[in-house]
Amino acid sequence: MLRRTALLMLLAPAALAQPAVTHEPMDPADAAPILGREVLDPAGQPAGRIVDVLVDNMGATRAAVVDFGGFLGIGQRRIAVAWRALFFNPATGSIVLQMSADAIAAAPDYKAGTPVLVTAPPLAPTPPPPK
């Protein structure tokens, strides 16, 4: 299996260096349920598609590469978003990217084989446990 190492930097309110991550292809059988899936914006409108998944050297999922399309390749761009920025809704089967359009527009492009900058929303406070 081809292994490539990339530097992961988490862009949040302040840029924080993270340990190196391994960008290695997933087994197609494992990736099939995720790759190619449509990603919605917080308003429920189509935003892009998941085209890759990035894991760290321990195998933990760190980020998803989302292709924000365009038309016939014009205006197409890919960004790496933190895994925690994705909300998987089992009731509807949808995947919602919890980032604003401005945050997506400001995110650096993802280019395979180069250092990876992962864009993440600010950490939200933990909700209180249910009573």
C-alpha cells in the first residue's frame, strides 16, 4: 500500500501544529460508504462531495477532502476539512458540513502530495448531559 506523509495543521481560531498524518488509500470496501457521498451545507443545500479521507499514523480519521465542484472542472476546488466538522445524520443518511460559506471560501486548497492544511470550525462548548 502506498504511504505518503503530510503535515497536518489545524486551522481554528489560532493555527495549531498537529502530529504528522499518513495519507494512505483506504480499502475500497471500507471507503465505499463514504467516498463520493454528497455533503450538505448547514442550510441543507448541496455543497460538495467527499473524495478522500485522511488518517493519522495511528489510523484515526482526521479529515475528509471535499470537492466543491464547479462546472466542467471550472471553479472546482478541494479542501481538507476536520472530521469533527462533518455531521453524519443516521436518520436521513445525510452528511452536513458545519462550516460557513465564508470559512469554506477562505480555506486553502488541498493538493495531494503536499503539506495538508485542515480547516476546522472553532470548538463548540460541550453541551450539558441530558437530565
